[in-house]
Amino acid sequence: MGARTRIKICGITNVDDAFCAVEAGADALGFVFYEKSPRYARPLKVQRIVAALPPFVTTVGLFVNQSGETIRQIMRLTRLQVVQLHGDEPPAACRLDPYQVIKALPVRDESSLSGAEDYPVSALLLDAWSGKQYGGSGRCFDWRLAGALSKKLPLILAGGLTPENVAAAIRQVGPYGVDVAGGVEDRPGRKNHDKIIQFVNAVREL
């Protein structure tokens, strides 16, 4: 693996959770702008959270099947840095200059990763497939499917990660980064600060 594994805490909805994640050592915070998600955060609220953050924290906006115009408008308002596309967006929709883009792919089986390298993005995020929702299901997928891809491009591993299993996931996949939401929550949108600390420590101790 070599390089340090980056950590993103996703589904941040309030300042307290944001600061806990930063103080614990997370590299990035994710904010969900998909209104059907229980972790949805209004842009103006995100703007206030981001304005309160210290420097050197990467901020990510998560969008699901929204237009490029809408995405850019929200990114400008909130002053977030990176776009994460978590819906059915084709490769052509991933060009959102001047922003770096992460494309999430739901993994059900080996065929789920067919064409993964066609996306013109800074990184791919692999999440567990769910027929009911776009991510955030709390399920894991077969990490063996991600191993080959992680050697070709920056790969972010998500889906069912917890303080208890994240070290094993990193050892098996060797990802650029890991992404967690439900695995460090008391309920959707409300983080458990002890679990955040445990998650970050589990990654850093590798």
C-alpha cells in the first residue's frame, strides 16, 4: 500500500460532527445534496459549516442525477472543493470544470465495474449496490472485486465500513481512501463521535 490511506467522513449535517471528524484526523468531509437522503443538508447550512472549518480540510459535495448547472451553483454557494456524483451519471456528465470529480459506482458483481476506466474523473468510489437507494445502505460488497482496479487508478472504498472492519478492507483492497457514513452514526445524519475516533484510529494504526 505504501501511501497513507485517506479518510472521508460523509453525511455531515452539523458543525459538531464536522469538528469531531476534523479533530480525529479525517482528511475530507462529505455533504449530501440529494433531498431524498436522510443525510441531506441544505446548501445554506453547509455554507455555514464550511465557513467555520479550519484550513487543509477537503470538502466534498455529493449529488445524485442533478444537472451540471445545479451542481456548479451549489458548489459556488457552499464553497466546496470536490464533486462526488453518486447517481446514474454517464462519463460525459463527469466533466465539471473547474472541480475535481469523484464518480461512485454501485458494485453488485464483476460486471458492475465494466467500463469503470471510461470515467474522466480524479477517483472512483466503489459502494455496495442497493436496489432501493443511491448509497448509504450500510452493506459491504465483495472487496475482492476492487483489488485489480485499485492498482490502476485512485480508488475510494465505501459501503458498510465500520471501525471493526475497515482495517481488513484496506489490507485486502489497498485503496487510495475510505469513505464512511452509517458506520460511524447513531442514526442517519447524526454521528457518534466515539465511533469516528475509533474509525480514524483503526485506519491510522495500519
